[in-house]
Amino acid sequence: MKKIGPLPLSLYESMATPLPLLPVLRESLRTRVAIIGGGYTGLASAVALSERGIDSVLLEAHQPGWGAAGRNGGQVNAGVKHEPSQVERDLGSVHGPRLIELSSRAPSMVFDLIEKHGVECEAERGGTLRAAHKTCDISSLVTSVEQWKTRGVQLELLNANDTRRMSGTDYYRAAILDARGGSLNPLSYARGLASIAAHLGSKLYGESRALQLKKTNKCWRVTTQSGTVDAESVIIATDGYSDALWPRLAQSIVPLYSSMAATEPLDDRLLASVMPTRAVLYEAGLVTYYLRRDAHNRLLVGGRGAQHSASTRNSYADLVRHAQRLWPELAATRFTHFWNGQFALTPDFYPRLHAPAPGIYSAIGYSGRGVALATAMGQELARAITGTPLTELALPVTPIQPIPFHRWWRVGVRTRLALATLQDALRS
Ligand SMILES: Cc1cc2nc3c(=O)[nH]c(=O)nc-3n(C[C@H](O)[C@H](O)[C@H](O)COP(=O)(O)OP(=O)(O)OC[C@H]3O[C@@H](n4cnc5c(N)ncnc54)[C@H](O)[C@@H]3O)c2cc1C
């Protein structure tokens, strides 16, 4: 097996807008809010708090965007995994409509932030295609269009011809075009958020893992290897990379790995047939892939893969095969980059908002939809800290619920994937 170098080393590592390394925390600081984790949730919280004039200190175990924020598919998608009616059924008549509204608006929040602050991150608002290969998935597309329509959002249902015209492949039988979505370079976006937060006055530190979180007389003390931060409030924004910092948080989510592969830049002939309209695409169904063309005309394909940090080309063979299935003309195209990363999956695919002790907040579990949603949750966390009653936030504040038999999550994921593959093969 050919080694492809130490991971994590995503395509983005070599292409993203540079950001000077953040300093290590080597002192004792006091601030209003300590933020733990430098992904979208933490960084967007820092920006939102700074905009409200609230001091914050952000501690990242590595550098901003080291986690899923710097490795993801770069798809900026609206909504959550479930359709609006189910969201209302599951979350009720108060929080259901609020989450639908927030998740619908979330892509605009991302693109507006990028535009307002001039973030260089290859942002494109070319829409999202949700495409069905199997006939049985077409009805879910129809339902989605109807449900969003009654909530004032027009999605376009595409037949097989139009789907082929937009995607360049005849693999799909139908699709929805959602104009709210688009794409960006995820690591550049994370670094852009870090720059904005620092510019607005937030203090950011890298290589500064929060090792302990303890209540003192008047505040919370966060301890790192070489410093401390005393804060009235703390935001824990560690998603799929959550550790033992807060009891049971890591056990409340599945830290699922998703894999990605990217081609060399495509030549003009291929550009005419591979995702010619540049709308990003994710699949409807049980075992799915997500695809887009980046600003340098590489094809990026993502999907299920090894449930560990994988550094052999073989671990990504399925992604390459799928891309070649969609576009046989890619047979001679080189795939040059392979990487994977973890995101927090919740058992019901809804994100969680926790406030497990006075002054402690956490937003976690975007279940693969975090580019837009985590940015939006940064605003919600800032609202909570600046006095908005918790009952008025978009998500209900819930207790942390560990998943039974959590230590066997890899076995659970492998079993679920095997079952889904089997089920998928039996569907038409
Ligand atoms: C391969 C892949 C593809 C994906 N594709 C998409 C997509 O196309 N569209 C989409 O919407 N979503 C996608 N996602 C999901 C999305 O990336 C995540 O939902 C999102 O990044 C979550 O942001 P976050 O800030 O909450 O967490 P992260 O970005 O994971 O950041 C958490 C950070 O916390 C830090 N940390 C952990 N513990 C500590 C500690 N004790 N002290 C200090 N720091 C700590 C970590 O180092 C990490 O940097 C994908 C995810 C992956 C892995």
C-alpha cells in the first residue's frame, strides 16, 4: 500500500489563505468569555461576541480550522437533515419553526459575513443540488419542495434531463436545486473568521488545549499547559474532537469520520462535463456522497470511509470509484489529495445546545451540516451570553445525554454502514 503522508493534510492545507500561527497561552488572563475550540462554532462565537462589545479569549488545541472546519466538503447548505414537518414534529411548535428558520437563513449568514468582512475564501453562491439516483428517493425530493414552499422557500425540482445538464452525469434521475446554498474553501473561511475575531478584539491562542475547567469563587478557570483563563462564561465548541474536558460531552455524540478525495485541476474537456454549472451536489439516499468543483477546478468527492485517521490511498478507493462511476471520462484523471476528519453525529441528527452549569454553554452535533449551522450557532451562543433567555434561543437547551455503549461506537458505525449498504442494494 502506498503511503500518502501524515494526515491530517487536506488539500486545503496547501491552498488556503495563510494565517500567522497563533501564540501559545503563557500567562494568566481574565476575560468575560472563554471559548474552547477554534472551529466555526468557537470562531463565529468570538466574532459575534466581539461585535456586541464582549471580551473573549479563544483557546484552540492546535490552530484555527484544525478540526472539521478545516477539512470539510466546503458545502454551505441550508436546513438540517430532516424535512421541515418532521423538525416541527420532533422539536415542537416553538423550537421546530425556530430551527427551520435559522437553518434556512444560515447560508446567508455565512455569505453575508464573508462579504461584510471581505474574507478571501473562494465563496461561491452557486446553489446546492440534492440528487436522487434511486426512484424511491425521488418522492423525498418532491416532499421537500412542497414543505419548503409552504414556508416561503422556492426550491426547484429538476427532472433527469435538467439534472444531467446541471451535474454533467446521467447517474441521477432527479434533483432539487436549492439557491440558498453554495461553497467555499473551508479552511480559508475558518482562518478568515479567526482574523475577524482578532481584529475585533478577541484574544486567540493556538497549541493551547484546555485541560481543566473548574469553578472558583467568582468565575470559571480554564487551565492549559502553560496558562490560565478566568471567565464569567465558557463556550465549549469542540464538536467531533470533544475530549474529557466536560463530563460526558464526548460520550453524547458519535465522532464520525468522513473521507474526501480531490483530483488534479480538470482540463477544459472535462470541465464541460463534470459539474459544469458548479452547483455543489449531495446525494439523497442511505449511502451517499457529496461532490463539488473548487475554485481551481478540481473535483472534490466526499463520503463514508475508514473510521480512523487514514493514510493509505486504498482507504479512499471507494470515493475514486464513485467519481468514475458518475463520470467515466475521469478514468485517466489523477486524484492527488486524500484526507479525512471527524464531526459530531447525534442519534437523531439534530444539533444540541447545552448549558450544563451556570455560565457554561456548548453547541455541538451538527451531524455533517456544520459549515452554515455552526456559524449560525455562534450567534445563538452570543445571544445567550448577552442575556437572551435560554428559552428564546433557536434550539432547546437540553441535558447532556451519553449514548449507551459509547465506547463501541466504531462497531456501531460499521454495522450501520453495512446495513445501509445492504438496504440500499435492495432498493430501486
Ligand atoms: C470530511 C468532512 C466533510 C464535511 N463536509 C461538510 C460539508 O460539506 N458541509 C457542512 O455543512 N458540513 C460538513 N462537515 C461538518 C462540518 O465540518 C462540522 O460540522 C463543523 O466543522 C463543526 O464545527 P465546529 O467548530 O463545531 O467543530 P470543529 O471544526 O471540529 O472544531 C473543533 C475544534 O475544537 C478543538 N478542541 C477540541 N478539544 C479542545 C480542547 N480541550 N481545548 C482546545 N481546543 C479543543 C479542536 O482542535 C478543533 O479545532 C464535514 C465534516 C468532515 C469531517
